[in-house]
Amino acid sequence: MSVHSSANIKRITTHILQEMKNRGEKISMLTAYDFSMAKIVDDAGIDIILVGDSASNVMAGHETTLPITLDQMIYHASSVVRAVSRAFVVVDIPFGSYQGNSSEALRSAIRIMKESGAHAIKVEGGAEIKESVVRILSAGVPVMGHLGLTPQSIYKFGTYSVRAKESAEAQKLLEDAKLLEECGCFAIVLEKIPASLAKKVAESVSIPVIGIGAGGDVDGQVLVVHDLLGITQEFKPRFLRQYADLQSVMMDAFTNYIKDVKSRDFPNESESY
């Protein structure tokens, strides 16, 4: 099977993602939060687009993901869905919209699916959110799990450092991954955990495992698009490979535009009516 065997698929689905894991084809996943960026990412052939609550950081300038609201996530997701023709679109349920109350979790998931047109939702946590996961899945909404460093719990952790280095936390993470699979999740994201543990998780569950800072032995990778493109330069963790330096490209374009306006070079005769 060709490594590019998903390239000619018209629309990625949970079934296709499972087939990709089964045959050893790696799954590519990136974030997007607006129509223009999502269209470029989709046209490039990405498998999954995550409308991440990282929009709270890169789009709104918040220090954490906690402030973003359900309404704001639906706005971003709707913008992305309108741009996408091939990728599978997953949306983060934001902090406070599913923890501790499975009825609220179901309402939040249904709102995202109905109002944005997205294909699935993502939640952070394991056994502690089992009831919410089961309730959402019972309504026919596909659920992606998220274990390891879970940014919505940053104040509990107190640090963005690597998770599950100690055996007790590693064992709980492995058990949580198996639990999420048993509940019916179609995939799991593992964030910032030892590569050896991520490999063990990917081999222990039959559903796709997507890594971010979790080594290369998982079933796919995800990055925040602004980090990959070098639009945000302040955040440079070890796991990030920066594929462009768009901050410099954009800064050059903006400063040249300002210079041309100030010097009356723009607009010239050919750019006027």
C-alpha cells in the first residue's frame, strides 16, 4: 500500500482513519481556526483538521486555553467547516463545557455538531470524564480523547513539562487510553509524554493514536499551524519542527507596504483607475 494511499480519498471519515492505522499509514493533523487558513490546509491534503481551543492562545492572545467559550469555538469551527472539502474536522469542547456534568457535555457536543457542521469533538481526560464521553457517544457524536499534558488542567499541573514520567502516572495514562477505546472513542491524542510510553499506548489500543511531543511510534502527528509556519516565534518547544518563517515574510511585506505608502510610491499610475 502506497504511503500516499489516502491522497485520492474525497472525504476522510473515522472508518478511513481506522483503516489508515490498520495498514500502517501515518495520519497527518493540523489545527486551523478560520476559513482562509483551513482552505489552504485542506487543499494541501491534510487528513484531520483540529479546531483547537488553542485558538484561545494564538487567535485571542490568552495565556491559557481556559477563557475560550463554547460560542467562540462554534464560531471558529463554522468558519473552518465552510472551507473544508476533504479533511475530517474535529472540534475541542472548551473548558467548563463538559467536566462534571454529562448532560451539559452532551448539550455542548450537540451544539458544536449542529451549529458548526463539524464531524467530531475532542475532550481532555480519562476515567474522570468517562460519564460525559459515554453520554456524548450515545448520541452518535464521534469522540476523540486527549491524554498526557491536558492544557485545560494547566493550573492543576502547574507546569507545561512532560507528563507521565513516573510509573504511577504512566500506568494511569495507559489504563485511561484503554478505557477511552472501550467507551467507543475513535482516536486519542497524546501530548508531551515519553516516546516509549506513547509507543506502548499505540500498540495497546486498536484505535488511532495521534502524538504531539510523543515521539514517532504513534499513528500520526498534530501541530498548531501558527507554530509550524513560524507565525508565532515565542513558542519553540523541543517537539516543534518549524517549516517556515512567515513572521519574517509578513513583517517584510508590511514594512515595504508602509514605506511605499509614505513615499507615495503606492498606488502608482497602473494601480489607479
